[in-house]
Amino acid sequence: MIVSHNELVAVVHKAFLGMRRSCGEGDVIASMVADLQMVGLHGVQHFNNASAYMGHEADCPADILLLDESTIEVDLHNCSLACHLPVVMDYAVEKMIGGNLLTIELKNCHNRWLAYSELVKLAAKGIACTAKWENGSGPKWTLYVLNRGCVAPELFLSDVDATPESVHNMTIQLSIKDFDVQDISAGYCTHVEATSFSIAQQNAWHDGIYVEDAEWDALKRSATAILVENSEQSAKGAGGLA
């Protein structure tokens, strides 16, 4: 299935708004999903996976604790990272003023691939970023690296085992200096170069965004179910006023 950027953003936006959550901004989350999908990293699939659980998640702000001048710990209460990361990153950048390096330890979070969009924004503003997390399945470890001015990350993957308690966590580092990519990626067996993501994004703008048929159908069902529910409620309301 080939869809336009506007179409994808609109459908994700409707699907999220229908969840009636207090935390998270529909337009921002829609952009996060679209940005990830455009580079071939399955943004719609990650959003669909998140949607299946959002209704059971706590709809409350993340707990942010400043451990010291260079470390922030954030508890997302087993919620989707998409609902909280933009706010967390705004807070982190504010706290980083005057410092060279800031580490953000995100605890109890899901859908960490969707961090892509927020990190790209920071790199464009001159802040180098890394994001590292362990998946529940292969590849075990994932690492994004975006140095200052980069428009896409260097992506590294590894199947090295890790401790079970790290499965729902993520570590983000922000720096005013570029990271040594070779040094921090040591031990990762797979490297997907940033240029491949840039090319995929350019093709998506030119030819449209490819979405797997099953994932697109699932996304549309999420958005349509919400519209049907609203229409039924509206009809009942209108009937009651007549």
C-alpha cells in the first residue's frame, strides 16, 4: 500500500485522539510514526503495537528525577514512549543549558523505536544524541547515533544478551560535542548507515510512503472504530434533544 504523508499523519492522528488520553499530543505522535515509516523502520507497525496496549496503560505524567547535574531518571510507568518523550526531551534540553553531556535514563517504557523523530530534531539543532535499548526479542540491542547536524541516525544492532531488568528501559545521551561512533558502537555486529535512511526518506517524499497492507488496514480500523463510536453517540444525543 502506498499512501501520502498527509494521509498517514491524518489517520494516525484520528486513531490516537480516539483513545482519549490526557498524555501525548496527537499531531506530534502522528509525525513520529510517519517519520519512522518513511525511512523503512515500520512506524505504523510500532504504533499499532502501542495501540493494543494504550487502553490498559496508566494515563498519567512521567515521574522525572534529577539525580545530579548530568543525569535524569524518568519513570514512564510502563507506558508508550510516544506519549511522553517530547515533553521529557524539552525538559532535558532545558536542564542541559551550561553543561556538556546529559544522560537520560528512561525506565518502564515501550515502543522505543519511535524515539527516532525526536532525536533527529535535536541533531538538527546542534545537539548530538545516542539512544540505546534492549528489545524483548532479536535483535537484542539497538543503538541510534546522531551527531550534530545529522538528518538520520547511524543504526547498530546486536544479539548480545543483557540483564532481564533492562528490557523495558532506554538510555539517551545528549552532548554538545560529537560522539565517537566507532567507540560507542563497539560490540554491535550490524550497522545500517544513515545514508540508507536518507535515501528511503527522499523516495517516500517522491513516490509515496509504503505501508504493509495488514498494518495499514489495522490502523484504519482503529481510526474508523472511533468515528463510528462518536457517530452513534452523536445520533443518540441529537435524538435526545429533539
